[in-house]
Amino acid sequence: MKKVTLFLILICFIISANAQVKYIFYFIGDGMGQNQVLATEMYLAELQGKIGTQPLCFTQFPVTGQCTTFSTSNGITDSAAAGTALASGEKTKNSTLGLRPDGKPVYTIAERLRDKGWGVGITTSVSIDHATPAAFYAHVDKRNRYYEIGTQLAQSGFHFFGGATFYQPYPKDKAEWAEKNGREAGSLYELCRDNGYTFARGYENYQNSKDGCDKMILIQPHEGLTDDYKGNGMIPYLIDRKADDLSLTQITEAAIDFLSTRHDRFFLMVEGGAIDWACHSNDAATAIHDVIDFDNAIRLAFEFYLQHPSETLIIVTADHETGGMALGNSDYNLRLQLLQHQKLSVGELSGRLKQLHSSQGKKLQWQTVRQLFTDQLGFYTNVQISPEEDKTMQKQFKQLKKGKAKQVKTLYKQFDGLSAYAVALLNKKAKIGWTTGSHSAAAVGVWAVGAGAERFTGWQDDTQIAPKIIMAAEGQK
Ligand SMILES: [Zn+2]
């Protein structure tokens, strides 16, 4: 009996090792270091009164590895260089996108598979022209040349894009662009339509407009967004999300639906881009919620894998770690469950405070702000606040009222000092440490399941992932 079982396992292994992969899912958690993943699992366990971990879907994949992320210009990579490495297997300088250090364009796995007739989808929770998604289709010397990146998206011939909208639908300096090019710059929306793309705004709109089109761009509807989200190029964080906002899960669902009904083989990249933005703000509760959101998107791919196990490959990794996140900042007293009392991101909190200030002006009382912190962060009720901490907050409140609030600027956002202090205080009490508002050089995790997954085990460099994906796609051993 034992022999028969062993024989069956061997047969399954041989089948999976030789199987022709037809569906490849590449999940990239931007800024999702090992501690971002572990914090999420330990937070979920603490909510159940357990010390330990409550496993996410992807951490249960049978193959695990680790991956180094340095770029050619520094030990700490940015998302452009990291994205280029993950998309093509070639390292480059920070802020360079899709070009080698010598300026020659790389050939990304998405471009290669498109050229071999695969359906290609590129999706994210931030703007579709941001560094990580753009690394799969764009080749520019500076990642912030958003308009140029958008024009390359329009010409990519990829079949599905999903995420928040374009960061800059027009060139930053329209007059300069017109002078240089001898014509007015068209909007990226127009350019994409000219190249055969149909736009859908929101999931419902996708369902109604998908029929009859072969190239689709699914973006967040702009109506109903708060100031913090207007024009900043991301779909709302899970912690801030309202019922009619687009979610990464919906984007992934739409992408799978779109590609699988039109193509025999497809490659889909899904970026959990907002994890990075939350970590740049050192906002643990928001980051943890977005890791959960990312995991929910992965679950959809895993369900797809269960239906096509010998033809599907799922890889999950990160481009780098953001924030230098540590679990522990003083003693043996991790208290992640305190983060459950945070109901919105630091940016939304700052927006609420700004709203209160502009509607009540000089009449705004500390009591009102104190109540806001009780409702949104659990302060003074579930989260104990010391007299000194209270004094610090009241002092900052007085500055805010005078219009002299200090502003805290992160890579993508700006908050008032009081909101930033309050969220930092909650992080400190949960015993989370942050070493930086930027990235760190920490190695990131790699998880894989499906046909050819065994290639992704062990200690590897980010340049090794893309060639392994190509080997799987081409059925090489
Ligand atoms: Zn990144």
C-alpha cells in the first residue's frame, strides 16, 4: 500500500514537473517584507486570543524561498529598479524603469509572453503607470516620467490593465511638451482608446462593458472619493474602503475573467501597491489591512489553480521591504491587537481633522478632536493614554488651531503633525518599530504553488525569478 502511495506521489511529481504551464500568476506585494506578512498573521491570531499565527493563504503554499533586492546603484532598491529586476531578470539603477544601467531596454517576461501569443494582464492597487506595473511594459530613464510611461502603456498591446487611474493623464508641462513634439499632447485616455482599449470605471461598469472588447483598462471611479484620494493615484486602502470603491480583489477577479475567456494561455501580474504606501507612512494597521486585501486577491488565483492544478503556476513575492518594520520596540509585550481600534488610515484621519478645523475654525474644541481619536483610534477607552501623551497632543492641537501645525511629508502623502503623532503613538503601543520612512535592504519572501513551483525554493536574488517564470512558461526542466 505504502509503495502504491509513493508511486502515485512520484507520478504526480513527474506530471507537475513536465506539465506545460498555461496560466501564470505573479503577485508582488510592494514593500511587503517578511515582518509585514508576519505582523498580519500574528495580528489575526491575537484577535482570536491566540499567541502565534493565523495563516494567510499564500504563506501555506508548498514552496517557499527568500529573495535579495539590491539594485546596481545601492544596497537599498527603489520600486523602479526592483520592478525591472522582477519583470525582466536584469538589475538596474534606482529610479530607472525597464532599461539596463547602460540605457538599453530590457525584454520583460510580459512582453516576451505577449510576443508568444499569451494574454497579458497588469494590475495594481495604485496607479497603472506606477513603478511596479510600469516595469512590465515601460522603458524610461526616470520613473516619474508618468506621461511617457502612459504612452508606452497605450502601445504595449497588453490585454488587461487594472488599478487606480493614470497618475498624470497629461504631461506635467503641456507647453514644453508641445514645443518639443510640435503638437499638443493628447490625454492618455484618448491615446489608449485610439489603441483599441476600452475603459471601465468600477467593477459594475466592467461587467457591463466587457463584451465585445479585446483590450480593457479597469480603473477606480472618481466620484465620491475623499480629498486624500483625489488625484493621488491609488484605490482606497482596505481600511478606508467604501462599498462602491474598486478593490484589488475585484480587479483580480475581472482580470481572470477577462483573460481566461479570451486566451488559451495568460500571464497576470497583480501588485499590492498600497502596502508600500502605508509603510512609507509607518501606519501598521493600514499596511496589515492591505496585506489581507492582497491575500484575498491571491485566494482567487488559488481557486483558479485548484481547477487547473497541472497548468497553473502562482508566485508571490515582494519588490523590497518598506519602513524597516520591527515586531517589538521595548520589552516582551507585543500588543498587535491594539491596532484593531484604528478605523482609518493616517491620511484619512488627517483629512477628518482638516475638515473639522475648516468647518469649526476657532470654535473647534479639544474635546471634539479627543472624541475623534476615541472613535477612530480607540484612544482613552481601549487604548490607554498617559497624561504626558495627552499633553503632547493638546499642544499640537493648539498649533493646528493657530494654523501652525507642522506637516509630515511621506513619499506619497502629507499629514498634519497631530494625526501623524497619534498614529505613531498607536504603533508604539502595539510595540511596532519603524526604522525609516523609506525602504530597507531586508530580504523578502517568495512563495509558490503549481506547475514548476519547485524552482522558486531557497535563497535567491530578485533577478532569478523572471528567468524561472520563463522556464516554466516554456516547459523547460
Ligand atoms: Zn516598491
